[in-house]
Amino acid sequence: MYTNRYGAGRPCTGRLRHYTVEGECRVRKVLSARSREEAEDCFYEAAGAVEDHFPEAVLEIISICEGE
């Protein structure tokens, strides 16, 4: 008699199981804007286009720095 993780019976091998995989991606984008708020709005506009095309992707702002 075999024992599997569900109790006694045939071994459970080769069965399809569901896995959740989470990844992370960093984006650096140079935007021309008059203020931090305007730069944030421009970023979220571009992020919305990406999220419309790839619904599972989520883009959020980590930091905003004024460039040179």
C-alpha cells in the first residue's frame, strides 16, 4: 500500500497544480515636466497604457528625483 500526502492510495505524481508566481520589474523614465506633480501625472498616464496592454502588470512610483 502506498502513502501519499493525501493519505493512503496511489502516489500523486504528474498532476497539474496551480502556482502563483510574483515578479518585480523596475522602470526608470525621464519625463519633462514643470513640477513633481506633473511628472507624477505623466508617469501614471504612461503606466496606464502599459497596464491596459498587460493587466497583470502594476506600476507604481518608488521615488521622484529632479534631474539635471
